[in-house]
Amino acid sequence: MFNIFSRAKPKLSDLIPKNFVDIHSHVLPGIDDGAKNIDESLKMIYEMSMLGFSKIIGTPHTYEGVHNNTNKSIEKSFQRLQEKNHENIAISYASEYMLDNSIFEKIRSKSLLCLKNNYVLVEMSYISPPINLYEIIFELRTNGYIPVLAHPERYRFLHHNFKEFEKLLNHGCKFQLNLLSVSGYYGDDILKISDLLLEKNMISFVGSDAHSISHIKIINGIRRKNFESRVRVKNKKQLELALDNNSSFK
Ligand SMILES: [Fe+2]
């Protein structure tokens, strides 16, 4: 039956443009808290291709002491997956780097794995920023990198200090919104900040940040938010612009 309310609130999957490039995902097998093995990676990739994704950049965590990845471990995991990927979808790799002191050496040796050109995906702890946050950003910028901050909306310590978002942008960061945030997956407070960041045109890119197949669709009857959920932000135009911007990572 025709439902005006469901038309007003499209599903996340309805907004995925043709040739969408996902710049943030944990599809590479067995090297972080994402896909556990190749079988799970392939299932995720299949579902993402069904949603219309044309390219997926695997961005496993590089987080000293938690996910001790190196360029070698990431390349190896990528190669194992690439050999088995027969979907009509391109896979490449980079990393999601924790902003901590271990990144300095990688910046200075210019060995960071980039999404494309000099764009590098970075994240912070959800509890607090590093005390030398702006020193790290300065080091990235002066070495020619453009930091793309993953899911700025998920750092609750910034929610009541909105000026800090502006400061991060003024220091040369770009923001990547998690697509699941606009469905309320991470909570209504994160949904609200996502809408505000969109309204103020502060979001450059988006990403799935998919760690498992349950982030993409309902499995085993477990109902949680995924790409079939409704988009609950008001600023859909800005969201669509950010979705389109991702095509620059083709
Ligand atoms: Fe991530």
C-alpha cells in the first residue's frame, strides 16, 4: 500500500548512488575487528555490491597494542581476498589510523596507506582526544597528507563543544560521516549531531564502516539498524552531496 511516510523517509539503501565508492570498511579478512575470514569478507562484499557499491576500500584499524597492523599485514590480507573476489566490484586497501604517538614515524617516513592520493583515514579514541591532537594534525598536513577524520559524530566528547569541530576543519581535516549514523544505529544523540554537521555543510565524505554482514542487512532474524533502515536526518540533500563526493575516490 502507498505510504506517504515511508516515501518521506527513504531507506539508506535507496540513497546509494550508482558507482558508489565506500572509503571506510572492515572487509579485509582476519586482521582487525571486522571480517573474521575470507568467507565473511566475500559475503559482505556480495551484499555491498547488491546495494550498488562499485568499489570498496578496505580500511583495517592500525592501532598500536590493539590491532598491530603494518603495511605488510594489510597488503597480505588484501591479496588473499583479491584472489577470491569474483564479484563485479573493485577492492582496494588503505587503513584507519589511530591518532596516537605511533603515527609520527609513519608520517615522517611517508609510509601511510592512503585512500587515494594524499587522503588518509584517521580516528580517535571514543573516550578522549590525544593530548597532542593538533600537533599530530600539523605533522600530517606539513608532510602533505589530508586527514579524513572517520565518524566525527561518534566522538561524544565533541558534542557539547561544537567549536572543536570547526577547529578541526580549520586545521585541514575533512570529515567522513558513518552512513549508519543517519539511521540512528549509534543512538539518537549521534543522529542529531550528524544532522547538524550535515546542515552546516561540514561533511565531505561518507563511509559504511561495515564490520560485519549485520551492518548491511538483517541476518538470523536479529533486528538492528542496517542499510535497510530509514534515513532519519532532515538534511538529505547534504547527505546526497557527500555520497556523490565519494566518487572522487574511484
Ligand atoms: Fe572503522
